[in-house]
Amino acid sequence: YYFPCQRWLAVEEDDGQIARELVPVDEAFVKKDSENDGQSPATLGLEQKAKSTTYTVKVKTGDKKNAGTDANVFIILYGSKDDTGIVSLKASKINKNKFERGKVDEFTVESVDIGDLKKIKIGHDNKGNSTGWFLEWVEIDAPSLGQCLKFPCGRWLDKSEDDGAIERIIFPAELQTVEYIPFVPYEITVYTSDIFGAGTDADVFIVLYGSDGSCTQQKSLCLNKREQRMYFERNSVNQFIVELEDVGDIIEKIRIGHNGAGLNSGWHLDRVKIRRLLPNGK
């Protein structure tokens, strides 16, 4: 699919819109850069991402005195085929100071296909000032499996509380498992125009619409502010692998825009190219 745009997404340019709906055109219409398209900007990292599964891991610290921890927390996801190995839970998407009393933290975990999620192991290294931790629950959302699983704990991971364990194996609560239609990976390539001031550091999002009235959620293409600064520069080509709801074989249109945040947020978008990926990243 090719979605030419060649218009501003800027409050102070064009019609002032910072979101546009684009409809696909035949590839033949997109003559510019067609000779370069053989050299796709796909990197090994993106190919890996296309073949991997992304999990959203939410962790709830209990609302008890001294429930929070400063220790380094890790998790291992065990599936029917494989496990993820030890994954450090370092960058919470919600809180700068993670694992505080009564708070929920959110992490992204990427791994090869481990099959159906069977259990997790979560724990910490007992390092730091206040290391004891009361873990309420862990929730793991696996869009490519179409499952969101809840792992209830409600226990201390503390050498001086409960049984003294600082790591626990937890199984999912079957009654709390939510099932939905699995997401599929799309390869989204964004071409920013080569004109003065074309680039943006705003938060760029996309929505895909299928022919039967189905549409995906609104999804940010960048994971964080650093990526927003790196991508969508003048005359750049940026490629993303994004897991979204399956809108079917025909993409009727897309909606792409940004939040208008930051200095010089106006963006001149040349075009967007989208490919739905098959299993194994093909």
C-alpha cells in the first residue's frame, strides 16, 4: 500500500490540520524514489522485531507500608515452546521512580515466539536501601496471541517477611484471562519531505481503516521522546514494525497525525508505505 501525502501537518501551515486521512494509490503513481525502493531501509533490527513477539507487562506494587523496592527487578516469561530468559524491568513507561507503594508500572518486553504463556518468574537482586517488595499482581498483554493474562501474587518478596523468598513463580488466574482477536504486525515506512522545516519532534500516530468498517486503535509510532527527536527529520525515511488489530486484506485509508507538542512541531509528510507482515516476518 502507498499513501502519498505531500502536505503539511502543522497548525501554522496549509489548512492547519495536524492529522490527515490518506487513501492508497497504485504503486505506479509513486514514481519518485521508486528506483531506491529496492534498497529498503529495513535493518536487521527491524527484521528481528518483525519475527518477535511484543508483550506489555504491568506490575502492581501493593499499598502497604514499605511495599516499594529500590532493588533491580527481573522477570522471566515461560511459554509452551521456550522462555524469554532473564529480562530486567528497567524503564517504566508510567513512573520515573518505579515499584513505589500502590503504583502500577508498565514495561515492554520483546522476545522470540515462546508459544502460549504458561507461568512467570519475578524477583529482585536484594540490592539498595529498601529492598523488600510487596507484589500485588502482574498483568501481561500479548497482542499477537490475543491474550491478556493476570498473575496474582499478593505476597512479599523480602528476606525478612513471609517465607523470605525474593523471587516467585506465578501462574495465571484462568478466570481473569481476557481473550481477543490477535493483532498482526504491519511494516510502516514514513517518508518526510525534503523542504525547509519539514521535520517534527511531535508524537506521530497512525490509525488503519479496513474495508468493513474495522479500524485499529490510535498508535504512536515512537516509543519515547528520544525516538521522537531521532525520527521524522527532513528528507528522512523511517520504518516501524507495529502490532495492530487486523483490519483485513484491504486497507481502505489511514489516519496519520501528531499531537502538536514541542517546538516547530509542524511536519511535512511526503508519503506512507504499509505492508502487512506474514508469520516469520515475511
